[in-house]
Amino acid sequence: MTTTTSTSTAIAAPPERVWRLLTDTDWWNRADNGVVDVAGAIAQGQKIKLVSELDPKRGFKLQVAEMDEPHHMVWTGGMPLGLCTGRRSFRLEATNAGCTFSMAEDFTGPLSPLIVRALPDFQGSFDQFAAALKADSEA
């Protein structure tokens, strides 16, 4: 079973400018984007820890599993043996007016239905993140 949350927005800025923010932990930690803290380097193969406003007492340990600058990035995390795996993808597609940003989180694995029921709804947080990225990229 797969469960997905996603958001998308048009940004009047080139993908390279948006990418710089997406990979800048200082931006993640200061922006009004629904994230309390990101620790670690946002770079291919690196491990990071993300703390969200949705559950500020809990940090999610993630790995930057894929990176294709300035187009695509994937973070993964979850339980051993693939019992539940989260996969957050970020995409930037160039347009005549700048780019389209999209972000999605998929949960897969035999325990994912149980785990997802215990998690808060990500939609508002995802929309807040996209709005902050748009505002700061266009500033």
C-alpha cells in the first residue's frame, strides 16, 4: 500500500535560485516553512535530521538518496527491513515564467497503513513549505 501527500506551486524564479534554498539548511531553519530544524548537510548520500512543527518533540532521520541539481532530490527514511519507508521527493521544472515546484511524500511497506494513521496530516505543512519557498525565492 502507498500513501501520498503532495503539493505544487508556480514560482517566478529560475530553478537554480529555488534549488539554492532547498539545499541550504540555514534557509530551512529560518524560514516560515513548517520546519523547526534541519541538521546535517543536504547533499547526495548525506544523513540529515528533520524536526517538523507538526511534531516538534520528534526528529526524523533521513538520507539524501537522490540529487540531480537543480531538478530533483529525494530523501528517504523509515523502519528496518522495509516495514515502512518514507520517500520525500522535491522537483523543479523550468517554465517560461520561472519554474514549478512540487513535493510529495510516499509511504510504502507492510506497516505503512498503521504508521500513517499515527502521523499527523502533512497537507497543511506541505502547503506552508511550498508557500515559504515561493515567497523567499521570489524576494
